[in-house]
Amino acid sequence: MTGTTPAGLDPVREIADAVLYEGYLLYPYRASSHKNQSRWQFGVLGPPSATPASFAEDPGMAMQCLLSVPADAPGPGEVTVLLRFLQHQVRQVLRREADGTESAVARLDVSGHPVLTWDEAVECEVDLGAVPLTGATDQVRTVPGGEESEDLTDADGTAVGRIARLRDPLTVRVRTRVEEDDGFLRLAVSVDNEHPGAVTGKDAAIHASLIGAHLLLRARGASFLSLREPPPEAAAAAARCAQRRCWPVLAGAKGSADTVLGAPIILYDHPEIAEQSGGALFDSTEIDEILTLRVMTMTEREKAEARATDPRAREIIDRCDAMAPGQLQQLHGLLRDPGREDAAFDTGGAPWWDPAADASVSPESDGVLIDGVTVTKGSLVRVTPRRRADAQDLFFAGQVARVTAVLSDVDGGTHVALVLVDDPAADLHDWYGRYFYFTPDELEPLPADFGGDGTDAPQSRKENPS
């Protein structure tokens, strides 16, 4: 059932592959590492008849998404459904004994190079073809098992053993159902592992599981709607979409609406691989720079074991070893201006943490309009906390404060830094730069001459300790 992704889905394959292999290997990428002996990945669909002692995952997942069909469309449209997952494969090393028999071993050195027993995986794709956006479909597909053998010979050609690769067959059922909801079409897709017969033991359960399972859907004659940010007219229908272990997001180029990725992890619409990333590292929530530096600190012996563990681990080690200083520096990240998507934030050579990096921002002189009054550094305000984020806010209610700066965060929010006028340590806090921060809607502007130096201000902490 391995195959080629249908035309039009290639731009999202890199994202889909990241989902497929997330957690497949963990640093330090060696078979002897404990965390690589207890493997775990997202999107595992276990056999339905596994015994409790097998600790098998739930056998199914399901997702629902919304589509819009143009009023002048000649028909209801259709969606191609592609299910992708990994099929477990045992790689068993067998040593050839003097009497010609074979013994299963965890490791065999062949001409000075280790060959390890390991659990691999084979990529599988089940193409359900075009599904009409009407009614329901129900398809059962099988993925055949397999057995392959690879001879191992030393430098002089003598047979010293072999590698046996074994895969169990898999059976999967995919159902679709289309219903109308508020003028939109709700497409439901469910995937179930239907491995026949009882399964006993953790190893047997993972052998009969679909691993990293996810869906790729492509619409023709219709458009998908974002469920994360649905248009107002579709908000109610979007809220009625139910997800179970699979979450649909728009995929492909930003602005496109013909492709959905149904992933076992929650993503944002149109997810992308960071351009600075040189390749997969598989370690969940990895930070490329940190993991790359860690790989570089491994000993040659540790690297040799990692290379022998898995071809994908070998690629990681080789890529990190060959990384030039400039490539490593690129992994350090890139600061972008959240208000512009077209270019990186240009700091003009100043470090990003230096206020000079953005001359348009000046907390010392910037102001914010509150109730028709411009509040800047030195302004007096009364504090009226609304969010109760901190118990301390209760003591600030009604107090008079002096503004020390007006700041903006990367999300476009505005924050006002204050010191309390009635605080004996106000000058000390100001000198150290230790301020209290409130949003503009929590402040009431006061006239510049209010209470003189503020000591006459009513509802001070002394007068209103509650």
C-alpha cells in the first residue's frame, strides 16, 4: 500500500512527514538509550482485541471539517482521502554459528562495524481515492506483512550472519460521512484498526498497530473552512465539529483552502517547517540548535552506535558532523517583526535586545490614550484592577500611581509601567526599574496637580487597606 502522494499534496508532504516521524527516535539516537527502548509516538492506532496487559493504544481516530461549495458549482464536489502511517518492522540480527545454525543476537560486529537488532518502520499510504461530498462511504483495506533477508559478510566475503526484517499484516477501515449544517458541508472521516484476532503482550500490540497515523484531504469543487478561525457565518457549524485523536488544519500555501491535514497533534493553520531547520531531528518539541550541539558533543563511539541504530539516525549524525559554523549560527533563530510577514525584522546592526534595534519604540516618550487623555511618563493615574491576576491587585485598587513608561508587546498589546505614589520605596523601585504593570483599561487618568505629590490622594493604602 505504499504509494505516491496524489498531485497537489506535495507542498504539505514535509509537514506530514514531520508528523509521521515525530518521536520516532530520541536523542542520543542510540538503541542502548533507555528512552529508545520504550518507544512512543503520536497517532498510534492499536489492535482492537488486545489484552489489557498489552497496553495497546485506542484503535480509532476521527475528525470532522467544514467545506463550502460555490452556488454555481456543477456538482457537490469531491475530496480525495489519503491515510498515511508507519508499519512496524522488526530488524533482527542473526549470527551464523560454526555448525551452520543461527542465533538471534542484539549486536554483531562485522569487520569492525556494529550491526544492531532494532525496531524500524515502513512508510505506508492508503489512497481512498475521490470521495463524493454526499452520503457515506465505508472502505476496508489491508496492508500486507512481509519477510526480507539481508546477508552479512565480513571483509573477506565470509558469511557471518544475516538481518531478518519482519512485518505483520494490517487491516484498516476508513469511513466518511457528509451532512449539511447551516449551509455548509460537514465531512466526517474515521479511521479504525481492524486487526483480526486477539493480541497478547506489548510487542505484539505495537506490531499490529498503525503508527503516526494522519490524514491528508484535498477538495475539488469545494473549499475547506478554517476551524481555528472560522468566518462569522460558519462559527456555529464549526463549533459543532467533533474531533477524536485527530485535528484538522488548513495546509499548503497561506491563503489556500483546498487541503486539510488531519494530525494526531494540534497544529495551527498552514503549518510550516522553519527555513533555518536543516533536517528532521524527530525528538518531540525539539530545539534544533540545542540538539545539534548535543550531537556534536557525542563521542565517536556513541556516534557509531547511533549510526548503526537506524538509517535516519545515521543521517542526523552525518548532517550534524558536516555542519559548517555559518549553518550552526543560522539555527540560533531569526527575530521577525510580527506586524510584517514579508521580511525579517531589520535591527540595523543593533542586538535585538538593544532598544536601539527599533527606533520607532520609545517607552520614555510613548503615550497611550485613556478616556480621551494622553498618558505618558510622569502622568498620574488611579489604579482600577480588573483581571485579578494577582492577590496583590486587591491592595492596588484605588491607589494613585505615577507612570514610568508605556510599552508594547509583540502581540500588539499595550502595558503601562507604574510606581505607587504612596509607596515609601517608590524612588528606589524607580531607580532599580522594578515597576508594576497594568493595561490601559485598568487605569483612570488624573490631573497633573492632583494631590500635589500624591500624599493627599484619597484611598491610599494607609487609608483604604482593604
